Amino acid sequence: MIVLGIESSCDETAVAVVKDRKEVLSSVVASQIDVHKEFGGVVPEVASRIHVENISYLIEDALKQAHLTMNDIDAVAVTKGPGLIGCLHVGVQAAKTLAFAFHKPLVPVHHIAAHIYANELVTDLHYPVLALVVSGGHTQLIYMKEESSFEILGQTQDDAIGEAFDKVARVMDLGYPGGPKIDKLAKQGKNIYPLPKPKAKGKYDMSFSGLKSGVLQFTKRCARNHETYNDADLACSFQETALNEIFDKIRLILDDYPDIRHFVVGGGVSANSRLREKVEELKDEYPDVTFTVPPMACCTDNATMIAVAGTIAYEHGVRGDASLTADSSWEI
Ligand code: KG4
Ligand code: ZN
């Protein structure tokens, strides 16, 4: 089965063609980072206009690179949500037009499910699965008893982890997007600055806004007292505290749910090198669980994962029709 996937939920316009869940025939991504970094973050109206400008070229490129035409495509999958509403509409309208003009099934895809299913490109998933989703908009620990079943066990009560990385990077004047900059800087630093340890109410829930404010207070206090601090040490202290918050909760869940066979990670922050190291550490502690992290190119937003998730949703009978519309806060 050959599926064309379309992604436009935030600041990446992307189109991909995937055969039988696993074989990537083509994948093209147009990132808008260079435009938005001038503003220090994504400007939704600007983002949706650029999606409109790019989407047709990307569809053409993805088909050309796969050496296919729309006649060879079995279904069109598209991100319905969650994401920025104006951005999502661009992808949804493009997908609807293609599907109806070429008489193809249309499959709405959940962006977070797609981040999880990106792991299908590495290995088959063995259920029950525990999925950690860490992106600019989400931080969730999701239990999947079987394919296409999602139960949120824990999530952030305030900022998403990627958002915290980006905000801390802004406080430290490192530029946008901050995640990769903090990741790189933290490698040269030590975890020596005491930052507030996050406190979330639910057993598996997480919190990052207190930590983010803690970094801001710390820099302000240093400025007031005419003290200097080491950028690399602050990046490392923040990153370590934030990741420990997540990994404490992962351990609690793995201890409480001994039926979990497979742990997977998805979302932009899964590109973080320290997070990947910490997943490696878990392997020794839980030898009965398989641990998978998606390939770097599939961590941040792309359409390969939309095509994979679209294939799975199609197999589970999910279809869209003329009434399909974007949903910025679509629940998984
Ligand atoms: O999944 P994604 O591309 O978009 C959303 O759906 O939000 O994730 C983007 C987020 C940004 O906050 C970015 O700073 C973060 O992923 N990110 C990282 C790294 N690479 C991207 N965070 C930490 N370390 C990284 N290496
Ligand atoms: Zn994403």
C-alpha cells in the first residue's frame, strides 16, 4: 500500500510517500526556521502563508522523487491536529483536493500518534507500548495496550519540555530554536547550579514552568549581584533537571506496569543527545523491555511519520470525507 502523507501543523511543510508502512519512497521538508528565528519563535500567520506558498511544490517534488504519479497512490494522509489552526488548514485542504480529484481515500492523522509511529521505521512495535512524546507543544507518557489504542498516563501540567528548552534558550540569548543550542552547550557543562526541582500533582504528571522560571530568577540574581555564571553549566543544569523529571516518571510507570514490552520516544526533543543517553541507561535497568528511539531525521516534524500513521489508521478503518476539517486541540 502506497500512502502520500502531508504535514503542516507548525513551521515545517512536509510531504512524503511511504510503501507498506516501512519503505520511504520520498520525503521532502521545507523548514521555516530561518524566517521565524528573526521573531524568536513561530509567528502563526506568517507560518500559514508560507505553507500555502510551498505545499504544491512539495507535493510535486515528493511524487517526482518517488518516480510516481497520483495514479500510483493508494491513500492520502494528512495531519488533522493538534497544531496551529491556520497551518493545519493548508495541509487539510491540499489533501482533500488531491483525494477527491484523484478518487483516493483520505485519512486524517493525529500528529502525536504520528510521532509515536515514526518508530515503525526502525522496528515493529511490541505491545503493550509505553510512548514518551516530547515536542514543542507536548510532553506526554502514553500507554498503548495495542495498536491504535492510546491512554495518557501522565503529561505536563504547564509548559511542554520543548517550549521550556526554547524559553530558557531565549533567556540565555542562544537563539531559536533553543533545544539544539542547549543540547550542544550542555555537553561542555556540569550540573552544578541548584535549580528548583519540578513538582507535579499527579503521580505520572510533569511540570517545567517552575524550572524555567528558576533559570530566569537565577540569571537575574547573578545580574543584580554582578556575578557571572557559566553558560554551559547553566544549560547542563537545566537540561539535567528537566530530563530527570521525565525519566523519574518513566521509571515509576515501568515499575507499575510490568506488562509493558516496548518503550518508544517521539517528537522534536527526542533528537536531544542527553535524552538518548538516558534511554540507553534504561536498557540496563529494564532488560525485558525493548527501547527504540526514531532516526534523527524523523524526530522533528516530517511527513514520513504522517504517511506511516496514515497507513496504520487506514488499516484500522479511519477515513475522512468532504467534512474533514483541522482541529488545533484534537485529543489523541
Ligand atoms: O516535534 P517538533 O518538531 O514540533 C512540535 O510538534 O512541537 O518539536 C520541536 C521542538 C522545539 O521546541 C525544539 O527546540 C525541540 O523540539 N528540539 C530539541 C532538540 N531538537 C529539537 N530539544 C532539545 N534538544 C534537541 N536536540
Ligand atoms: Zn511535532
